[in-house]
Amino acid sequence: MPHIEEQHQRSDRDRARDDQRVMTFAEWCDDNSFSESTGRRIRKAGTGPRFIELSDRRIGVTISENRRWQNARAARA
């Protein structure tokens, strides 16, 4: 049976890996409970998170960047 410390190290690594996972634009909109057209308006206004260009026609956002953006919006409310 693994020690508690080993479990914490593993969960920290998993959490760090998850934070760097890239959501597609559609996933980002879905996770934030708004439509893709609203997501496009947010992005165009420059008030959204920092996006990553996945290809010439696809963008995404990391889990950690989405969390940062959400926290910044909560702080203003």
C-alpha cells in the first residue's frame, strides 16, 4: 500500500498535468455555460482568457488559464 506522501505527490503531478490540458473553444464555452457566439464576443472584446492557437483554424485554452480568468471575474463581482 503506497504511503500517504506518495499519494500526495502523485495527485500533485496529476493536478499539474490537468492544469495544462487544453480545452477546445467549444469545451471552454460549454464548461463556462455559455454559447459559442457569446464565447466569440468575449474573445473579440479581449475580456476572455489567453487562448492558444492549436492550428490555423483552432484555438483552445488551458484549464489553469480558464481558472485564472474565472477567479479574476469573481474578484470583480
